[in-house]
Amino acid sequence: MTHTITVHTSSAYDVLCGSGLLPGAGELCRRVNRGVHALIVTDSHVGPLYADTVERSLTAAGYQVRTFTFRAGEQSKRLATVEEIYEQAAMCPLHRDDLIVALGGGVTGDMAGFAAATWLRGIDVVQIPTSLLAQVDSSIGGKTGVDTVAGKNLVGAFWQPRLVISDPDTLDTLPDAVRTEGAAEAIKTALIADEELFAQMEAAGTITPEMIRRCIAVKRDVVEQDEREAGTRKLLNFGHTIGHALERRYAYRLPHGQAVAVGMVAAARIGRCMGITPADVEPRIAAVLRRFGLPVEDPVPPEQLMTFLTADKKHHASGVDFVLLTRIGSAVWRTVEPAQLVAWLTPQAD
Ligand code: GLY
């Protein structure tokens, strides 16, 4: 059965969720795009598993198809890889009515989306997220971009997809570590907006297709309210302030979900120290993260972390922006002074 969640942003689009959607991807793309050429962008992990299926399906739907496969990993998420996508787009050649298909996880979606946003000043992109992280979060809402030496996601564009095709069957082939990583974003979504969903995750210790749909509904509600992150959308960054600092500290070799997991526990502690987050929230978050096999702390000293925090785009003249929980299922954002952070993040502070 296919579930449709429609996202009403500046351009409305459907997120289709259903087992077995992948072989029919071409027909689904045809419903929203009338182009001749399609460029599939995928990575060296996902391409060997699914690119043939999607390519055949697009061909059957009348597209002339080319597939570009880049080396899997956050290290590829940079302008040099986007330039390679442009070269492939020129070889197709992709015209204004044509299509880029992002087949893969968060890195693929962000980068292929950015290429689509900028090629010929913007062409259609269909997101086919194959990781849990991409299905619950990054494929929806139109954030696209790349990392630079100066920081993560500093170059990008808001570019909504024409369609998102989310097939939970693709999660069966995920390596355990990648699946676990995606669980962090699903837990984050529940923590900021859906207490009942969080309780289900606590009880189940796994993320079911129904929970994925519930996360998508939360994401839809948030991006419909605030497409360009002027306010409410910042709440989706819960755990990401410390998370991004850790990723930079480890030169992006620490998986995003693991960094966010540590960041969520830290944010719960900061919220407690500020009198915003109830004391039982931090241990509840830590327990569920442990249950999912995610880390809850990191040995980097707080003073060292500050160097990486202040280089982030969430840092500005008055401090660093944090998303904090007022309870499980509800969040606010606050600016925190770096000097206080060091004290709160130092274990002896307890
Ligand atoms: N992943 C956070 C956002 O889409 O705003």
C-alpha cells in the first residue's frame, strides 16, 4: 500500500511511501516531469544495489538515462563532485524540462539537489531516499548543498523536489551502522514534536515504516510553517549544534547520526543547566540512544569543542544558537554564551 503525504511549500509535492515503489519510479517521475533526459546521481554503495532498477524503470517511462556514481561518504559532498555532476548533465544533455534523480542517502540528496537547483538556474529533482536518515529528514524540505573547508552545508540552496519516492524495502540492505545512524534523526524528530512517537521508539527499540511516516508528517508540518528556516525550522537542528562541531573536529569521519546523538544528550544537559529542560529528559534520551546502539558522549574536551562550535553558522556575535527541549515533544531555541557552555559540558559541573 502506498501512503501519500503532500508537502505544501512554495511548490507542493508528494512524498510517496510504500514497499516496492522503486521498480515503478520511472512512471512516478513521468507524472511530475515531461523531460526527455534523466540523470541519476548515486553513490558507490547504493548504485550497485538500485541504479539498474531505477534506470530500467526510467527508460521504460521514455527517458534517455545516464547514471553518475560518486564515491560514497561525506568527504564527497563538495563542489568538486557537483562540478562532475554538471559535466554529466552537459553530456546528457539536460535541458530545462529534464530531470535529476537523487538515488541514495543524505549526501546524495543534498548534492544532487544542489546540482538540480543550479544547473540552468534550476531543473526538476526527484528524491529517492534509500537511507533512514534521508527518508525521515533530508529528502523532505528542499535543503540542498555541500560542505566547504570553512564548515558543513555552508553553500547551498532551498530547492524543493518535484516528488519524493520513499521505499522502506531499501532499508533492508543498509549496513547496520548506517541504519543506526538514521535512527538518531528519527529520534530527534520525535523529541522536538511528538512525545507519543518517542514513547513508541523507547518501547520498540526499532524504527518501523509507520514511525517513518510519522516523522515525515512532523517534517512536513515544520517546513510548511517555515520553508526557509526563519524560525520554527531551526527546531529540526536539535542536537546539531554540538553534532556539527564534533563532525568538524573529526574531519567528517564521525557519522552524522552519531554526532547528533552525542549532541542531543549535550543539549538536554545544557537545557537542564539553563532551567529549561526537565531533569528526567537527559537520562531518557541517553537510554533510548543506547538502546539503538548510538553514542551518548564523546571524549573531546569542551574547550577544544568550542573552537569548532564558534566556527559554525549557528555562532554569531551574542553566542551560539541551541535548540533545547521544554519537555519531550516540545522545543525552543536559545542563544547561549560560549563561556557558560564550557562549564556546563565539563563533567565535574554535575
Ligand atoms: N534537516 C533539517 C532541515 O531540513 O531543516
